[in-house]
Amino acid sequence: MNTNMYKYHFNDELDSEIKHTGVILDESPVGIVDIRGNGIDLYSMVSYSWSGIQALKIENDELRNELEILKAEINKIKAL
């Protein structure tokens, strides 16, 4: 997903107010657009995020395991 995040004010807010962070509807994947097509379905967006976090955890665990194997191999070589 290449959806950019933006900081913005709503039209009725002052520039001095804290900006919101989010995606722009027209740039968002159809899977997170609400059924009426006029907003973001936050439940869907969180679900996609959760799935991404799970995939990243698996990848991170695999990389950590690979790192430990490589460290052990380096230590064996150093011991020669």
C-alpha cells in the first residue's frame, strides 16, 4: 500500500489548532473506504494495519533467528 499520510486542518478549523493526521479519501485503497464512499472505514483500516503488524512480526522473528545463526557461525570461525 502506497497511501500517503497527511497532516491537515478541517475547513472550519484555524491554522493555530492542532493538525489531524490521516489519509485522503481519493488516494485511499477501496478496502478502507466506507460503504457510502464518503469517508474512511476506521475498523477496516485498523484491520489492515493489524494484519501488516502480524506479517512484520513474523518477518522480524525470522530475521532475528537468522541473525542468531550468523552470530553463532561467526563465533565458531573466531574460535578456530
